[in-house]
Amino acid sequence: MSEISVATPQLLRRVSAGAVLDFMRASEAVTVTEVMEATGLTRATAISVCEDLMQRGWIRELANQRAFGGYQKGRPARRFELNERAGYVLGMDVGVSKATVVVSDLRGKALGRSSQPFAAADIPAEERIAVIDRTAMMALHSVGASPDSVLAACAGIAAPVDRNGEVLVTQHFWDCSTSA
């Protein structure tokens, strides 16, 4: 029997914020009307979500349409854009001989990278993790970012794993007897 999710106000705010961020990530400067059309939110909800995202630093409000030059008549539209530097995403490739980490902004643009070799294919898990950690720190440093600014990380490894991160098929370079 599946569990039914209750649509709490917190859940609805999170879903609305996700919809707005998804739209803004794929767009340049947008108006509240464009946010409404893309997400199906009411004007009041779209404005509330945009203001909340501004307070969190995820989006910025731009000069209004009057200052921008597109003003026709009536109240000028509020314009917003994604703050792609509000945080960073790490993509990690952990292979047999080296680790590579790429730092991207919130639009997915690669900003920096670092690669470090492993001393050998059969190093202990702790040493492998230390190399990956050092590589990630170097990649972050290359773009002037701190570990606190990382919002998500994804790692691809050269072995099949289950949902719990356990290696399914042992290969010589993964020491499964050592916990990581």
C-alpha cells in the first residue's frame, strides 16, 4: 500500500519554488506574468515565491521595464533572473587511475575543474577518498568557491553500485573490505 502525501503549505511552497527555479534556470530575464504562464501559479503566489527566492539569494530582481526600455503603459513589470552563482554543483568522475571534479554554476555551465591521479589502483579506500576530497577542494578553489557553497554533488564511479552505494561487482581497484 502506498503512502499518500499530504499537501502541506511547506510542501506546496517547495513545489512552487522548484517550478519557478526550473523555469528561471532555462530562461533569461523573466516577468511575473511569464512565471505565471510557465508554472500555472497565481500572480500572488508567483510574486511571493519570487520574493522568497530573492531573500534566499537564488534569484535577483532586475530594473523594471520602464528603466529597461520596454515599458508601454500601466505599472511596469517586475523582472527577475536566476542568480547562477548562488551555489555550485560538483560532478565527480572517479576512475581507476584518477579522480576528476568539475564545478558548474546553477545553469550547468562548467566553471572549473581539477584532476588528480591515484598513487596506485589498489590503494585503501581512505586514501582514495582523500584524493577525491583534495581534487574537489582544488576544483572549488579554482573558481573561488567554498565547500559551503556546494548545493549538490554527483559521482560517477568505475564500478556498478546499488542504491546504498555498495559495489556490486568487485574490481581490483575497489577494496570492498574497507568501509568508506
